[in-house]
Amino acid sequence: MRALSFLAPAVVGADRGNLPEPAPPAGLESVNPASPIIPMMNPRSHAQDPQRRKADQDLLFKGLVIALIGAVVLLGPYVSRSSAVQELLAGARVVGWFALALGVALLGRRFLRQRR
């Protein structure tokens, strides 16, 4: 038992001298100041993270562009004056629906990530 006596001050929370309490990593805050072991993500730190902001902007851009392509392909046969373009876009109706659904899904994903 004598061999572990050097650990006793750390275990019982003995005086640490004049050392300040270590700060938690950026974006983490404690649920309870008495128990700094359980970290919780600060939702505001995500908005400040440049990589996350870039990823959110990419999702927004891709979602808008793909949804716009889908809408153009679906509405093209009704707006186009050329019969060849009307036939071409009418044959791509499945692709238009897929692009529209994918664009809406990417936009939904972006807004759900933003809410968290």
C-alpha cells in the first residue's frame, strides 16, 4: 500500500498549487461543472467551425442546383417550342424526378444538420 501513496493526493483532489483549471477543448462544455468528464457539444460551435460551414454551403448549393435541373427537365416539355427538345425531355422524365428528389433530399439534409 505504501507503493501507491504517491497517487493519493491526485485521487483525493489535493492542492494543485497555483495551477489554473484546464480549459475544455473548443466546442465542448461540461454538463455539470462538478463532473467535467461528461462533455456535451455546444451547438453554437458548429456554426463557427469553418469546415462545417463549408460543408453546409456545399450541401445547399448542390441541393439547389440538382433540384433546379430536375425541375427544368420536368417542365421542359411544356415550355419548349422545339418538338425535338420536347421529345428529348419527355423521355428523360424519370431522370427529372430523380434529380428533383435528390435535390430536395440534399436540401433537407442541410437544414436538418443546421438545426442540430
